[in-house]
Amino acid sequence: MVKIARDKKVHFYAGALAGFVGGWLVYVFINGGRPEIIGGAITLAIAIGCAKEIYDIKKETGFDKKDLLATAIGGAVSAAAWLGFSFLRGF
């Protein structure tokens, strides 16, 4: 069984939360359709992940591509959830 580091799990969950918020912001304020909501979810997750990694450079722990990838995957999972929600709601 593969053991996933706690840090990567935290990045995944943060990306999922950011993706949910990004999709919600597009859905509520822009009244976007499926492509816009998915784009908003993934974009906000990646933006948050990049900001965190830039902060880590200043903290001297360094930029970690795997952390950014875990955050982006969390955003993609949220985007998939928004896609499923959009099919259920019919928008």
C-alpha cells in the first residue's frame, strides 16, 4: 500500500476547497455554465497552490512541484463534482 505524506493530503484538501469556492463564485456571481465553472474551480485551486509555493520559497522550504500537483488534483476533483452537480441541476 502506498503511503501518502500528510502534506500532500493537506494540499489536496486545500485544492478541493479552493476548487469548490472557485466554482461557486463563477456559478453565483458570473452565472456561468459548465465550462466556466470548471475553469473557475481549477484556476482558483492552481492560483492558491502557486501562491502557497511562492510563500514556501520565501520560507526557505522551497517550491515543491508535487505539492502544487496535489493542489491542482484537488481542484480537478471539485471541478468534477461541479460537473456532476450541473448535470443534476440541468444548467
